Amino acid sequence: MLLFKKYRRIIKIIVILLFILFGCYYFGFELPFRGTPFNGKRHGNPPLTPAWALECWLWEDDSNTSARIDTLLEGYARYDIPVRTVLIDSPWSLRYNDFETDTVLYPEPQKWFARLQNDGYRVVLWMTTMVDSKSKDTRIADSREWFDQARQKGYLAANGSEIKWWKGKGGFIDYTNSEALQWWKGLQKHVFNYGIDGWKLDGTGTLFFKFWGPVPVFYQSTSKGLMTTRQYMDHYYRDEYQHGLTQNPEFITLARAIDRGYHPEGFAPIDAAPVTWVGDQKHTWESTGKITKEDKENSDIAMDGIDGIELALKNIMASAKLGYNIIGSDIAGFSGKTIPPRLYIRWAQFSTFCGLFLNGGHGERALWKRSLQELEIIRKFSWLHTELIPYMYSYVVTGHHGGKVLQTPVKGKYHYMFGEDFLVAPVYKDNLNQKVTLPPGKWHYFFNNNEVIEGNQTIERSYPLDEYPVYVREGAIIPMNIERSYTKLGSEASKGFITWLIYPGKDNSFTLYHPDKSGSSVVSMKCNTNTITLELKETKKPSIFTVCSQVPAKTVMFNNKMLKEKEDYLYETSNSRLVIRLPEIKDGILKIDLAK
């Protein structure tokens, strides 16, 4: 009995100690840094990302000047490589973050920004939460007086304490202080007057903590009391996004989704993440897990960008699984001196089937100065990504309403579904051979209509550099906006039409939410042995139907009217497809009887 009492006391002490340890871990780290277990409550549905943000982005980080941007844009236009958004990264301001344009780097900024807008470009500027006393690479390096004024007025969190970060030294703007926000928004006003379209919100929010000796404490003081790191990050992403929307109804923020294991709950709340990227990778294929001498010297990497395309793939898959919708990475990686050509090609191809096509970082981005092969292949896939905007935007809408998002990880190494119709098996190593695990059902190889494969198996084959491991589900209906012939899915004559790629075999329907916000259209398909019937509802634009078929059509009818071969439709034997043009906007029934 005495022995039992003795052990009971020991067990009781152990249980108490475990509770204390768990409490210290939970309240000292898990809750303030990651916010768990409240992540489900923290995240809302993805925002209604404007269609322009789905088009191709361009930036580079070796020469941050308006002259360099002009040169790049002129070259991309000359070589017919699509660009919609120009990302202007640091340094562009006089110091971090005063929002005053450095007119040495960007002369006559108001005229320059206006010219970009007139030329049809969108502009996104880099920013962070930091008010700097010292800035590493800006025109004004020492801004102690400016910092002290902000601190004395109580505009900074943590009583104005300073930290070192990768762009200098400074303090955090206090998002709970209304006077601080009035000052902060006042600083931003003149760049909003330029007509900017978004912020790139870099990851300083995660640095909102302090040390007690060697122990990190993920709490800091604000005007409203103690705030956790997680709460501060949420303020940062939500407050900057919401304020931007008051200045521009199509404003976006580019924020981090998941970046390695630092925040498995996601950097930005999903409801404040219209566009996301997954941080800084190197111009490499495999994940080395080692910090090289070059990494140590490359001090503009906030979190040691030691890994290549595999890190981007892992983080994008984790972000998609969490529910982020529009995700991407710096094509070919952010850091390093030289971009291997095949890596640039394969990364661009992967990004074609992501919501964000972000062509930028260090390294030569003027494709006409690189190899002709890179220029032609990346141009082709840049246009393919642009052509897929109607398809992608439809998942912006469904995701916003709590439904299907754009990417869903599936079985197979880094495999994912792009929408409900594309199976993408990213190339993650410098090898033409690739294994692809196909889900059940029949699958069409996207780059060859004649190749149809039964699923529920793993195949291995060679994928040449101008193709990519992408398969389309039988029954797919894919709306596209085609304006060029590079992808061989249409031509310049397709402009002004919605091109619908049709892969018969299963009954299906697709609701297209038009990127111009003109409403929705529905195409429904019913398939019999030799007959394909397409029902068109709420048709908004002229349409081209490109039907994958191993045999030509015997007859094609629209609303019981016989269409004429070669005039209204034609069969392309080499591509195994039937192309039907309906230039008049009408709802109705398109019936295709195939030759036996």
C-alpha cells in the first residue's frame, strides 16, 4: 500500500510536469507562432482574384531601374512574349518603407507609371511592415531621425524596439494604432495616385517576436496590448489587402503561402491571399539541403534559399492542400548567377499549369539573349498559360464560393490535378524520362490527341523539351482564349472567340465564369456511340469547338440547321480534331454525328 502511494505521487508529479511542459510549448510557441488549433477559423475562402493577375508576370532583381524594365518590356513585346504584370521589387523607395520613389532609379515616376498603364500593363510594388532606421541598399541609408519620429509618436509596435532584418534595421508598424495607420496610409497615398495595382508583401511579419536570452518569445506589445506573431501576420496581410481594395477595386496582394516548414498553417490567411508565391529558391534542380558559400554571400535571401525546383513543388503542393487557390513560384528560382537552360524551360512549363506565372528573380530574363530554344519554348508555354485564363478564372470563382480550387495534389510524385480536367506530373529532375501515375479512367496526352491511355496505372516515357507531362481527362470541357498559333490549338483568327476544347467519351458539363465579369456560360455534353451533343446556355461570345476525334464528322448540326463542311467546320487529320466555328452568339444544341 505504501509502495502504491509512493508511485502514485511520482505519477502525479510526472503528469503535472507534462502539463507544465505542454502549456509552455503551446502558449510559448504553437499558439502565438502558428495559431493552431484555430487555423480552420482563421482561414476564409480565397478572394475573387481579378483575371489580370492570372496572366504572365515579369520582373528581375539584378538591376532595379525603370530603364531596365523598359528594356525588358520592349524585348518581350518585340519577340511576342506575353506580359501583363510588372513586379517592381526592392529597392524602389528612398528608404524602407517610406513609399517615396527613388527618382534616380525611376525618373519622373508619375509619367512612367502612367505610360505603363496606357500600354496595358499592371504594376505591383514590393513592401514590408518595417519602418527602417537603417536601410541596406536604398538611396537614404541612415534614416534614424525619421524612425525616431515614428517611434516617439507611438506608431511602432513593441515600444519601437528595433530588429535586424535582411534589408536593414527597423521597427514594426503598429496595425492596432489608428493614428499610426493614418500616417502609414498617408505615406502610401502618392503611389496609389500613380495607379498601382498591388503590393508584394514580403515576409517580415514572421519576424514579429523577441528573445529572452536565447529563448524566442512570440509576443510583442501594441497599442491594444500583447499581440502574437500569428495575429500580427494576419493584420499585415488582411489590412494591406483591404486598404488596397479601397483605392482600387481590382487591387491584389502577392503574399507567401507556405514556405518550407516555418508556417505550415500558411503565411497569409487564405481570405487575404488573392495571389501567392512560395518564397526564394535557387537556380537548381535537386534539393541539396546544404548552405553553400554563394548562399552565405547572397544576403538578400531572407530565409536562406538553399533549394531548387523541388522545394517550390513541395511548398506549392502543401499550399494547394491547405486551400490556397492562386499559387506560383519564381520561374527558374530566385537566386544564383546562372540559370541552366533546361531548368528555365521546365520551370516555365510547370508554372504554365499554376495560377501564378511569375517569371523573375536573379539571372538573365531577356529570353532573346539566351538560347533560341528557350525563347521559343517559353514563349509557347507563356501563351498557353495566357490562353487558359478562362479555365483558371472559373476556378477562382468556384474557390471563392467555397468550391473547387485550381490545384489538388493526387497520387504520384508532385502530381496534381489542375482544375478537374488536367493531370500534371511536374518534371523535377534533369531527365527526359518521367514516371506518371494516371488516376482511373481514360486520359488524353495533351500534346498529342492520338495518344489515349487507360488510367489506374503508372507509365514511364520520354517527354521532349517542347512538351510536358500533362494529361486530360476523358469528358473534359476546357474553355480557352486563343490569340496565337504557338500552341497549335488555334491561331490569330481565333481572337474574339471562346475556344472550347472537347474530349468526348463521358457526359459532362462546364460552367465558364467569364474573366471580363460578363456572367457565366454553360456547355453540357452527352456522348453516345457515334454522336456527341453539346448544349449551349447563356452564350456570351462567339465560340469555336475543337473536338478531339479519331474520325471525321458525318454531319454537324446547330439548332437543327446543317452546317457546311470547310465553311463552318473542318476535320484536321494530322491533329485528330474536328474544328467547328459558331461566329453568331446563340444558345442551342450542337449535334455531331461521327463517321463510323
